[in-house]
Amino acid sequence: MELTINPPEKRTEAKQNMTDTSHSDLQTTLKHLPDKPGVYRMYSGSGKLLYVGKAKNLKNRVRSYFQKQGKHDHPKLTALVAQVDRLDFIIAESEEEALMLESNLIKAHHPKYNVLLKDDKRYPWLCLTAEPFPRLILTRTPRRSGGKKTKQARYFGPYTNVGDLHQMLRMIRKHFPLRQRRKPLFTSRPCMNYSIGSCLGPCQDLVTEQDYDALVRQVTLFLKGKTNVLLTEIDAEMEAASEVLNFEWAAKLRDRRQAVENVVLTQRVMSNNSLDDWDVIAFAADEIRCVMNVLPVREGKLVGNQVFEVSLANHTKPIEAYEAFLAQFYEGKEAEDIPDKVVLQHPVVESGLITSWLSGVKGKKVELVSPGRGQKKDLVAMAAANAQQALEQSKLYEATRIQSDPAKALLELQEYLNLPDYPSRMECYDISHIQGRYTVASMVVFTDGRPDNQAYRRFKIHTAEGAPDDFKSMAEVMQRRFKHSGSSGKGAEDSKGENAPIERWEDPDLVIIDGGKGQLSSAVAALKESGVENPPMISLAKKFEEIFVPGQSRPIVLSKDSQALKLLQQIRDEAHRFAITYHRTRRAKGAKASALDRIPGIGPKRKKKLMDGFGSIAKLKEANVSEIVKVAGIPEVQAQQVYDVLHLPSKI
């Protein structure tokens, strides 16, 4: 994948049409917006750039923000519009030009409310330098080439797997001997790179510029994934060398061909019939990040796997990040780098605009497709699975980083929540059920910011079984948990009886409820009814990651990048995992036990015989009909019914 950076003098002339309203009243500006395509920029009162957007009609698009002020469906828009103090706009020649200009401005200024692809510094690129005899170098900061050079620097990437990149770079330097030094090491003789065959010696005029450019072309074909064309060129060059009896050079070309073929063998063949180029793009997301996976298919072969991460700051939805990613990913690419088809996991709202833009760059029609079946659908599923795996790795890395030094997150949490004590012991509670059945609750404990597995507890809910009632379930959990507290006011007896010994658990410094205001209120009321002095308590609502505190009507909203919020999310996710695991265990046991209840003639006594004889449903399922008759002492007809029911996958 190649990216060509244009020099500054080739930038769009749209900037000349810019209208600056930094010193005019916002309402006056809104009245004089033009009926033309363009880009608009919104600023806060302090002059901070908040948002960059594009529009087919600036007047209609920008005015729509303020006509619905305070009534937007999306919290992100409500928060944005409330901060806008002024705006300016740039008139463009077309909506496609506005799309490209918007992408450039977002990358240049990183506005707070825009989706930003974070690949500029994190991921490495390969660069063919803009020199008479180009070098292939690795860089993390692709720069614009300026001046009056006859050639432009060309960038390939970004590469998200650094290990694979270095391995490929070593192969290229071994079999495609481009020069590696910026300046000659010696004035009168070539350096060691020439002696070992990893450079053609252009510094000593040992190769013509024409021959060197042919080698650069082959490297370019390889990096673009055009291996069929590359192998054809190498074959022709090898045959020509043999005809003039230059067998040494022919042998080197043979080794080069073999190296390219070895790479081709590792590439999965997607289609033997089509030589179209595809990009397959899918995503996976959690509450704070969206991970994109791009599978480039070139000449019918899968040639790579690229992963990008986008922050979901300011209530950005994953599908919004997905759509914004497309424009930023393809912005700046040349015609030969645009695929024939872009295969998408989900249709995008502006598919027509993006199709028109990419087709204009490529010079022929580019298709955006969202397949419902077939090979492309399978590729989308592969990309989505890769994105999900990358998402899990990102979360694991983040959790490991926080848990390696959680003190900062805990101190932040103490400050933000105004806690009286350092939150050394945090407990988080979650409820899990399916339509009110098999209702359970989990208690997860983090000690000094790290999971304390020995202190985890789980609860089988009794008061709300049969009807979904998270509030009543949470109240029961709180009452039962704080019977084990040393500060419990009453109710020291356990469910086993008044005189049963009670295991004492350490009191928490912070209780976290997975849910919103309702769950929090139920927990507080339950403890008050039990005579327990409320510990510091909050609830974390998953939809917008809002933190509710007893006695406060407005939630606390922490920055998406806050270490404190990430720690809360970790303990909340762990509580959810622990609860859902217990719920699934109960549900599986209940489903298996009820299977015997549905068999005519199998009452409590015969059911007991079956369970006593085999010990478990799993063992019973392994038995044949004659074994069931022998062990349980039941008629063969009923034994056959038992066998049939237990071997129905939908019933067990």
C-alpha cells in the first residue's frame, strides 16, 4: 500500500475562498452562510477548535446544529453545540473536494469532537526517498516532500506488525540491493555493502540510473503486492541475463524470484478467477475505543493485515468512527493504491460520496459493497474476528499497564469522587439473568487496584427469581453481603439459621454498582433498612460511562483517557464476566435437570434412581439404553425415551 505526499505548492486552492468569522457574531454568521459545498470549523470561546465538518450545502448543514439546540438525539452534538462560540468556513468546488479538505484539517489540528485515526506516530512506514538513487528506509513520521525535486518520496504502509515489517525489510535488502547510506562512506571505493551484494554501488557509478530505477520499480511492485507482474519482470530479466551468458547475475535473479515466491506462498489465495484488488474493512468496539481491521487483497491474494485504533471520545458511536475512518484511510493515496472494491462490514451513510471521490482518484469506478453472503462475506467475518482479537489485546495491554502501577488511578479516583479514604479495597456488583430466570449476582474485589480472586463471591438471588427486577436483586445482594460486615448493625444471622456462624469480610473503601440511578438507590435503601452505615458508594452506567453518587442529581463524567475511569471499567467488566459465568452455569444445570422432568413416566423417584445410578446428567448421556435399564431398573420403553431426550442438542 503506497501513499504519495504532494508538495505544498499542489495543495487545493479552496483555501483562497475561506471566510473568517472570528470577529463576527455567531447569529450573523449563520444568516450569511452560502448555499455551496465546503468545510466548516467550530471554535469555543477560548479559540479552541472543537469540530471540523463537511457539507454539500453549508447553509443547511450548519444551521441544523443550532435549530435543534438542546434537542439533539446524540449527547455528543448537545455537548458540542453548547460550547460553540464562533465558526468559519471554507468554500469548496465540490462535495468530494470538501471531503478531502475535511480529512486534511482533522489530521492537521486534531479537533476535540472529531474522530481521529491514531496512526501518525504509532505505526511505522517504509519510504522510498526522493533522491536520484532512492533508499528504502523505515520511518514513523511520513513527511511532505518540498522544494523543486523531480521525484517525490513514496510511502508504503502503515505497518501495524513491526516484527513482520523488519523481517520483510531484511529480505528486500538482501535480494533487492538498493543503497542504504545517505552519503558515501569512501570517496574512491565502494563500502562493504557492495562487497556482500546488498548494494549496487551507485555512489561509485557502478550502476546506471536507468538500471537502478528498474530495481526501484521492482521493489515498488513488491510493496504494493503486485507479485504476478513482478515475477514476470524477473523471469524476463533472468532470461536476458542467460542469453548473454551472465550466469552469475541470472543466479542472483533466481534467488530473488525464489524469495518473492516464498512470500507469495504465505499469502492466502482468495480468488483464482479474479485479479481485482479489494480492501476488506471491519471493526470491533467497546465503550472507549474502536479497532479497525483492513485486509488488503491484491491480485486475488490476501497480502496483509492492518489494524488501527480510534478513540471513542465525547460519546462518539462506533459506526461514526467507522465512517470517518474511510475518509482518513484513503486520503492522499494515488490512483494505483485505490482498490477496485471496498468490502465493508456495514453500509455507510455517505457511500455515494465516498464512491464518487475514490472513483475520481482512481480514474475508473470503485465499488463499495456490504456483502450478505459468499466469499466476500467470509472475508468480512475474518476481518471482524481480527478486529475483535486486536481489541481484546488492546484492553489486556491497558489493564496490564494500569495494574502494574495502579496508584495513579486510585489517587485520581479518590480525588474525583472526594472519597474520605484511599480506595484500597473496591467491591463491584453486577446482576445477571435471562428474563428473570436463574438470577444471580457477583461481587468482585480489587485490592490496591488489582483483582483479589480469593475475595470474589457470588449470590443466587431468591427475592426476584421468576421476574426480572434488578432493583430488588441488588437490594437483596447488599443486605446479604453486609451481614458479613464487622460494622453490621443487625441481621447477624445467616440464611442457614440464627445461630449459624457468620464469615466476616473486610469492609470496602468503595462500593461500585453496575447500573444507573435505580440500582444505586436500591442499594442505598437496602443498607439503610438493614441499619448498615453506608460505605462510599457509586454506580457506573455503561451507556455513557456516567458515575452516579448518592444525593447528587447530576452524574460525574470522567475523561475517556482518565486512568481512574479505565480502572472502574476494568472492575465493572470483571464483575460482569464473573456474574455471567455463574448465570450460564446455573442455566446449564437447570436445562439439563428439566430435561428429565419432561419425560412421561419419569417422576421424582425414577429421576432419583437415574441420578443416583449415574451420578450426573453427563454420565447418563454417555450410557446406552440397556445400561440405563440395568442401572436404574426402569422399563426399556422409558429408557429409550430418556436416551432420545438427552441426545436432542436443542433440549440439553
